Amino acid sequence: MLISNAYAQAAGAADPTGGLMGLLPMILMFVVIWFLMIRPQMKRAKEHKALVAALAKGDEVLTQGGVAGRVTQVGDSFVHVEIADNVVILIKKESVGNVLPKGTLKSA
């Protein structure tokens, strides 16, 4: 015959450390993702929460949409921002992206 028969070989002994070694790359990937992505994101969220909690009347802010203005009134979840003379908009506190240094709007 031209084709030889293929027979199944007997199963080898089970390696007790094989399961742990198989999970090691997954564990390492999770650790790397934690330190490179999740942890910095949590830190930024904590800083933003502190920034929003510290908003006060007279602060000059920049919204996430790019609108700059001065805080005229702070409520529980909304902020009144004056973007021009006698033009006041109402925005959600969480949409404040940055607090600008005092006097920034006068120089613009």
C-alpha cells in the first residue's frame, strides 16, 4: 500500500503546573492593562470629581465643548456660566473640563 496506517498514541501523564502556566500570560496581560489603562483613567476621574466639587462663583472655566466663561452661580448639579456680557448659559457641572487661571478671559 501507498498510505500507511496512523494509530493513536497513549495519553501522557497530566502536568499539574500546565494549567497555571497556561493562565500566566492572561494574568500578565490583565496586570499590564490595569497599570497602563484602568488605573490612570480612575486617577483622572478622581481629579475631575474634585475639580467639579471645588467650583465656586467667579471661577473662569472651559467646558468640554470648548466654551469659556465665568461661573456666576453654582447649584447642586448645574452651573450658570457667563460667556459674554449679559449672556448666561446653564451647563451641567460634569461638563466643566478645566478651571482656567484668574484673568485668562480678560486677556482673550
